[in-house]
Amino acid sequence: QKEVEQDPGPLSVPEGAIVSLNCTYSNSAFQYFMWYRQYSRKGPELLMYTYSSGNKEDGRFTAQVDKSSKYISLFIRDSQPSDSATYLCAMSVWSGNTPLVFGKGTRLSVIA
Amino acid sequence: GAGVSQSPSNKVTEKGKDVELRCDPISGHTALYWYRQSLGQGLEFLIYFQGNSAPDKSGLPSDRFSAERTGGSVSTLTIQRTQQEDSAVYLCASSHGTAGVTSYEQYFGPGTRLTVT
């Protein structure tokens, strides 16, 4: 079992839909949780960063962490075609300079 | 400002040949990471450099892989005697590495797409 599990999709939704992306993990020591967005032929870019359990909102994006269930989510409201990308969850035990453990990524297509 | 750059963007090589991949991190970033992104495997950590400390090589898959970082800046990832299973996108990231949570954000380059035939 990999440390971080993420459904690779692909996921296809109509423009304006609410998108839910999820990851589960097995290492209870993870405390820092990130979502990266990766467009085709580009490197990943940080979208959301959350410490421990709880919610964090940034515009149309909401990140949720449930440490008791070892489950994290990213919600995208009013999805746009420009949101079409691969979304990768990542996590680490501490906040310092440390390699991240990534999920495989979920490929999302938002259809106009 | 300039982001992380990597070269070449694409590399096709024959099985058994050696390849070198280059990463130029963001100026002033003390931490540098190499990851590999394979179809179906996601991003896997390879090696991590922090300042002048000994690198964390715990993610290197075999002794055919090595990396160095000269002068605390540019890094080169070398794969010797390449195999078909080495085909992947090799991503480099750098981070600032000073106090403050957001300073630990890893900024990724566009990657080098390696194809071993």
C-alpha cells in the first residue's frame, strides 16, 4: 500500500460544477497537506497549503483535512475550463525543507 | 523573477547510454529537490540538497543514479547505463528554506522528459 492514495481519474465535469478531489493516507505523522495543480507539460504549482485538521478557503478553492480519517479533500466551486489540469495532493511530516510525498494525481477536465 | 529552469526539455537516449539532466534553481533558494514522475506512479522523491549539508539520497532507485550540486546552485542528475524503466519526467524543485512556513514552498521547474529506447 502506498503512503498516499489518490484516484487518477480522469474526471470530467461540466463548467460551473462543484468538483471534489480526494486523497487518503496511511502515515498518521503527516501534519502538512498541500494541493498542487499541474498543467500539461508544466511543473506542479502550489494551490493550497493546510496544517493539521480543518478547512482553508481561497477564492473558489476549499481544502479540508480530516486527520482522524486520514482523508483530505479539495473542492472547486464554479469550475472553469481553465481549471482543467492534474491535481496532486502532497503531504509531509513537518514544515521544514523536506521531500514531499505525493499522490498519483487526478486528471480533471472541465467541459464548456 | 526567473523560476526554476531545467534542461534539456526532452531527451531521447538509447538503452545503456549515460544521461545528464540539469536544474537551475531560483536564485537564493538553499534547498533543491529532484523528483521523478512516471506514468501511473505519480511524483517520487529522488534526492534532496540543503545548503552545504550532505544530500538526502534515500529516494534514489539504484546506484546508477547520482546527483551533485555545485556551489550551492546548479544541480546535475546523472543516470548511468539507462534502462527503459528510467523513462519518465524528471522534475526539479527549489525552496527558500528560511523561517516562515510559506518560505518552504517548493517551486517546480517544467521537467525533463526522458525517453529510453
